[in-house]
Amino acid sequence: MDDNGGTFLRAADITAALDTVLTALRAAGADITYRLGGTSAALLQGVRLPVGDIDLLVARREEVDAFGAALASFPCLYAASWIPASSQYFARYEVHGVKVELSTVERQADSDALECVGRGPWQHYVWIACGSHQVPAVRLELRLATELVRDRADRYEPLLDHMSAHGCDVELLRRAMRGQELPAERQRLVWDRLAPST
């Protein structure tokens, strides 16, 4: 179950909404460095898993505001504001029935291999065609570590299946799991599953 009433997004839903968001941003003349993260980034990289929304990460609060200005004609579900508990400046809009979340994550981290914190998302990403745009999506290795620490099997099992079939960056995944402080037995489970591809 997700916050879309139990329905999950298809790749076509994500592509259409993202294309609209990025076209609006371009029309507003905003040049923003961002990353697509979360489950929507994994789905667009070919992983079949449940997706409830689109997560866009930016570095500065004014970039969240710039996205918001570009999306002013769409329903604002959560006005841009600071959330101390998660150290995020966060906003949520609805674009073609899809929830689009924009945020900073303002915590420091030593690791370069965390999905939303520190250098990880800015260094480790792939480009994906999305409508008339090329979208920088955070690498699957970082997403897998996030889902493992959250213990969401409906997300990490499809990621493991995909990486088992298509391979992964072993050292990046190792750093990501270490950065999330995953217990040794959970890490062993991952390497056992990925053994043929690694």
C-alpha cells in the first residue's frame, strides 16, 4: 500500500509527469542541477517495483522554490517548508495525477555512497531519456542500500533480481551498504544473491 490509495505508477506515468515538470522548468528559464531518486529512478532504469511518487533532489532551498514557481499552475499539496526531523526543505505538487516531491537533504555524511545525503547522488548517477529530456537518475546500488536499511522487501527484492541479471558496481554497493551501516548478515544475503553477477 502506498499514499496513492494503493495504486502504483507505471513508467509511462512517471515519464509524462517528469517531462511536464522539466518542460515547465525550462520555460521558466530555470537552470537547476537535480537528481531523480527513489523508486521512480529505479523504475526508469528497468527495475519492476512499486512506485508511489517522483522524488527530485536539489542542493539548495532556492532551487526547491524555483521548481515550485515553475509548477505554479499545478496543485500544491505541500507548500515548501523546512522539516527539522528529516533535515529537508520540502514541497509536493501534483502533476497529471502524479505526486512530485522536491527537496533538499541538509545533513552531512562522510560516505560518497548514500542515496540522498552528501556527495553520493551528485557523483553516482546515470542519464535516462525521459520525453524530450535527459534525466540524471541516482544509481541503483545506492537505492538498494536504502531499501535494505528500510527493510522493504517489496522494493529490495526486485532490485536484487535486476542486479543479479544485469550486474552492478560491486565496490559502490559495498560502500553504500557500509554507509548505511547494514549488519554483516544482511550484507552476506546480498552477496549470496548477487554471486553469479559479481
